[in-house]
Amino acid sequence: MANGMNSNQQARWRARWAALVKTALEAAKEWRLYAYPLVLVGLMGGLGITVAVLINPSTYTPNLPLSEDDVGRVASTDIRAPLSFTVPDMESTVRKQREAEDMVRAVYDWDLDLGEEVARRVKDGFSEVALVIGDLEGDGAGGAGNGAGAGNGGEGGARRANSRKKAPDERGKREPLPPALDAKLTSMKGSFVRKLQVVLNEEDYGRLKADRFSASTQRVVLGLLERTMGHMVIPSREMLVPERDRGVAVRIVKDGIPRSEQIINSYSKIIDVEEAVDLVEREAALKLLDISAELRTTQVHLSKSLITANLLFNRIETERRRKESRESIQPLEIRIKKGAMIVRDGDLIEKQHVRVFQEMQKYIEVSNSLELVLGTVLLVVLLLSIAVRFASANLRAFTPQYKDYLLMELILFIFVVTIKLWSWVFGAIWERFQVFSQDSFLFAIPFAAGAMLIRFVLKSEMALLFTMVASMLAGMLMGNSLGFALYSLVGSLVACWTVASAKQRTSLLKAGALTGLVNMGLAVGLSLSASVLFSFETLYTMMFAFGGGILSAMIVTTTAPIIEVLFGYTTDIKLLELANLNHPLLKDLIVQAPGSYHHSIIVGSMVEAAAETIHANSLLARVMAYYHDIGKVKIQHYFSENQRDNINPHDKLKPSLSATVLKTHVKDGAELARASHLGQPIVDAILQHHGTSLIKYFHKKAKDVEDPANPVSEEEFRYPGPKPQSREVALVMLADSVEAAAKSISDPSPARLQGLVQNIINRIFSDGQLNECDLTLKDLHDIARAFNLVLSGIYHHRPDYPESVVKDRDASDKKIRPIDKREKEATDKRLEVVDEKPDEDLKRLGI
């Protein structure tokens, strides 16, 4: 009893542990379903952060000497410009502005109104005094005639003056002034001086009184002033010394308005006030010889007192012009190109270096903000998400797995990092050999390597998606360059196209060479679009562009095997290795199951021809066909093609057990494929090449002996599946059934083979085995025609009978011999069909 209790307890504990393990496995499976998307989203965020860090100049820029205290210190490292920027050149700007300002001539105004103003004052002063003299002398002995003449300064006064000149007294003087007139004129001195705005001493004023302010004196003074102030008179010639080299601009002003302007380079036309005074004295000495010396001296003194500078410096206009000239000079800038060496390790830091670093820090600080990281992450996540969503919704063949997404994001991550590293490497090479521009070196960056690698291990749809995203990221990494984004896009597309047909390792180099040639054309196009004519620099750019294609192929050649191992991908090159008939599994198959081996080889030829017809992967389909029946090596004698001496083990087994034995070869084959690392596509082909089809021969046999109390379950006689998920596996399923059935035809004429192919494809299609692959009815038609051609070539040509293969079972047809019972059973076993009329939906396939 105790032992029974212990056994029961152990059983309960085992049940509990089994339940816990089952629950844990289910939880792990469910967690994995949620973990994959989280990992992919995390990778997208990490990719965005990586791009943001790489495009941020502060990431790879050392600490900059920004303070004036750093002047004179020794630089501890080389400092290059992380981006192109400009630095204001204040010294050069100030110098240019000063030069432009110095080129502006000083502006002087030649005021013609000023001479007229002086003449008007002289006339007004003399007229006022003449009126007084006329009034007073008219009341006295002098008579009205003298007063009028003096007062008007007209002809009467002139005649009296002339008569006095002709008949002076013995002392050469006029008659003394009457006391009243003398007193009046003396009192008018202040008024006269104010009118003329001059300074007169008593002696000169006395002489003017004695001359009775005669009209002749007035004319003499006006004449001297007119001849003197007709020149340009400047206050001092010293004012023109600073303008000696460039001359002056003289504006002729009339009525307060500048009328015209002329440039005076020769100052001989300009006199100063002292020279004007000397000119008055010379004029008087030459032209006033008939006037007494005393009166002439007074006239000269009065004329000199009235001389005024009429060429005046216009400071306001000059400053305005100089300001305009100064402001017309735009601020000068020093352009620092990306990658340029600013200071080397060991150099002394100068003031100009600090100024450059201060300006560079402004650009770095702007790009060092949190907004850059958030914006870049958002751009990358949206770019990837929208691209994947669009491809999933519009590209029929876009059916990636989680590991495909993982691979793409990892390669994108490696792509952005290595692109930046390559740019630094080529920048350092350019610094060492500065023969041509740095941009020429950048064309050697292997932009197409990532897309070429994706296309080499995955489908074109995934490669196209990668190319679009990677090209945009490349443009961002290269300083938001549209040219490099276009260069990466076109080069990557060419790389994807050329590597698609790579069947050997050397084919990758050929694909790289073709990519390099297209890169050369892109480099020339970009140079011409930038208005750069063909030159030696263009030749260097083309050379490096070609090298970029070759370098991409070399990278793919070295990394593709690693990707194959890490992610379990099966590339065309690995398929070529598996297609070698000396593979250990195929050698075991030919030794232990020669019939299955021969069957697999023929199926391989059939699927290869059909795959080429419908543009599927013919190499993959052929390799799938070679290995689809490797599971038969363990129980080879249970399959009719390997049986000898008419010994059939199934005769001693129940139909259900026979069906189980047949289904075992699928599981065994998958295990062998996994153990031999054939790749997941081969494993999938082994598991799917029968789909969920019904083993009709044994199912019918079981139905014949069915116990009504225990009905036969159809599911027990179906393969576990799944159904074919790709076109290549579907081809293997179709060819497997067709080839097995073709061996059972006693007289395989083209017509009978055609009917056979039509019947088999019709049955498989009607059974729904092709529902989960993307074969079309047109594809089925092309497949049937390809099968017909291959089978017709394998089997000898026989007379072409028009009857279908279904009718050759009719013993009443005298043209075809009857099939005996044993042959019929073998045929039914291979065909797995029953004598019921097949559907006629696809009857004319392959005709």
C-alpha cells in the first residue's frame, strides 16, 4: 500500500512538473511573439540614435580652445573642421571698408550765391550812405545836383568825380565835408560796417567819407571782388593736403541747390583767402594807377575785408558718401571646408585659431541639442516603418520573417557606422595626399555593399526596401548630400540586380565590377550637374567610384559566409555546393535507396525546367528535389521504387501502419537535413513536399476492410504538412507525383504523358495543396508544358495516341493492352489515386 501511495505521488508529481514545463514553454512561446517586435523597435530606436550621434559634429570633435587664455598654448591633438562653415574676417572687412571709405573724395560746395551776396551788401552799404549824402548836400551849398549824383551813385556823381579828377586842387584832395555831413557820416559808421559785414579802421572810413562814398569807389570794390571771387576760394590751402592724391568733388551750388558736380584733381584752379588777398593787391596795383594812393589803399583794404571763401567743405555730404561706401562692403568671411586641418598637434594656438574655434563651436552647439536626437530617431523609425508597411501591402512576394527584419536592421546599423568610418579613413588619406579634392575619395566608399549582401541572402523585395532606406541614411551621413544619396541609391540597385544571378564566388566580383562601371557614370553625371567640366579630378573620381564597386563585392564575399552561418540562410552559392552529387547524403541515398535517388534526379531536372519557365529560383528548386526523399534511406524497402524481387513489406501491415511508415520519411528526412546543416529551405521542402495530401492507396485499402463500428479517419491517412509555402516547394510536390506516376505507364507516349501531367496537377490543385503558395493558373499551365518536355525527352517516343491516360484503363480499348492487377496496384500506389473520375477544371493544362 505504501509503495502504491509512493507511485501515485510520483505520478502526480510528474504530472505537475509536466504541466509546469508545458505552461513555461507556452509562456516562452507567447513571450517570444511579443519579444520580437519589441526587439525590432528597440533596434530601430538604436539605429536612429546612432545616426544622430554620427551626424553630430561634436561627437568626434575634441575639446576646443575657446578662451583668449588658450592663445600661446600648444595644441594637444590635430583638430579638423567636422563640417563646412564660415568665419567672419573682421580685420579684412574693416580694412576693406576703410579702403573703400578712403576712396571717397571730399565734397566741397562752390557757392556762387556767396559772391552775389557780398556784392549786394556793398551796394546796399554804399547806397544807404549815398542817400544820406544826397539829402544833406541837397539842403546845403552843394545843390541838389551833387546830392542826387552822390545819392544815386549815377552819372551826376560820376561827372563830379571826373571833374574833380581832371581839376583837383593843388593838394589833390576834395573839398572838406560840411560839419553836419561829416558828423552824420561819422555816426553812420556802425550801420555801414554792419551792412558790409567788415571791419574798417578810422583811417579807411575817413577816406571813404572824404571820397563821399563815391560810386567810382563802389565800382572799384565790386570789380576787385568780382575778379577775385570768380575763382574757387577755399579758407586755407592746407585743407586740400589730405586730398592731394584723390582730388576733391566740387558741387556748384546756385540758389542753395547743387546744380552740377565736377572732380578737381589739379588744385591750380583753387585759391585760398590769402591768395585772394594777394590777387586783389595785384589787380589794384595794375588797374588803379589813376587813383590816389591813399584812396586806392582804402579800396584795397575794403575789398580784402570783403573777400570770403566760397569753396566750403561739406562735412555732412562727405560723411554720408563715405558711410554708403563703407556699408557697400559686405562682411568678408573665411570659408573652412569640411575636413580641413585647423591646427596640428604641437602647433601654437594663435588668436585667429581661437576665433575660428569659437565660430565652429556655434555650429556644433546647434547640432548638439536634444531635438537632433529625437528628430533623427523619429525620421528613422518612420522611414523604416512606412517602407515595411508599404512593401507588405503592395509587394506580393514580400513575406519576410523576424530574422529577416533583424538582419536588415543589423546591416543598416553596421552600414551607417562603417560609412562614417570609411569617410574618416578616406579623409585621412586625402590629408596625406592632397592631390585632388576630398570628395573624390568619398566616391570610393562602398555604399552598395549592404544592399548587395541583403540581395545575396534574401529576396529582391527586401533588398529594394533596404536600398531605399540605406540611401537616405547615406545622404544624411554625408552632410545631407542629395548627390551621395542618389549615388548610393542607383549603385545599390545595380548591385542588387547583378548579384541576383551570382552562382559562384567569382560572380560577386563581376557584379562588383559592373556596379563600379555604373558608379563611374554616376560620378561623371554628378560632376557635370555641378557645372564641373571633365578634368583630371573627374578621372580620379571615376577611378575611386569604380573602386567602390569592387570594394563592395569584396566585403560581400568575406561576410556572406558569416551571415549564412549566423542566420541560417541558404544562398545560391551554398546551393551549388549542395547540388554536388558527391554530397554524403546523396551518396548514402544512391547506395541504400537507388530507386529514390534516380527518382530525385529526374524530379530535379523537371523542377529546374519548370522553375526557369515561371521565373522561380531554379537552383533552389533543383536542390530541394535532390534532397526531398533523403528520409527514405532508413526504411528504403517500404517504397516501391526500392523494392526488389516483388517483395512488398506492406502486404503484412495494416493500411494505417503502412501510411504511418510512409509519413515517417518526411520526419526522418527533416532530421537528416538539420543534422547535415542543409539549410532551412531544404528542410521546408522535405516537410512540405507532400503537404497534407491523402495517401489514397492505403486509405482506400482501409476503407475496403472498414469496420462500421470503427470508421476510418481520413486525417490518419494524410501527411502532417504543412502545405507548400513557396513556388519552389510546390514544383517539387508536382514533379514528385508526376514522375512517380510516369514510371507506371506501360507505353509512355507523349499523349499519355500529357494526360498524366494534366491529371496529376488537376488532382493536386483540386485537393487544395497549392492554396498557400503564389502559383497562378498561368504558372500551372507553363509548369505542365515544362514537365511534358522533360518527360518526353526522358522516355522514348511512342506512337501518339489521342486517348487520355484515364481511358487507357478501359480494357475495351483494343488499341491499348490491358493492365494486369499487380501493375494496376503499383500504379495506384504511386499515383495515390482511385478509379473515380477526376475533376476536369484544369483538363487542358500543358496542351
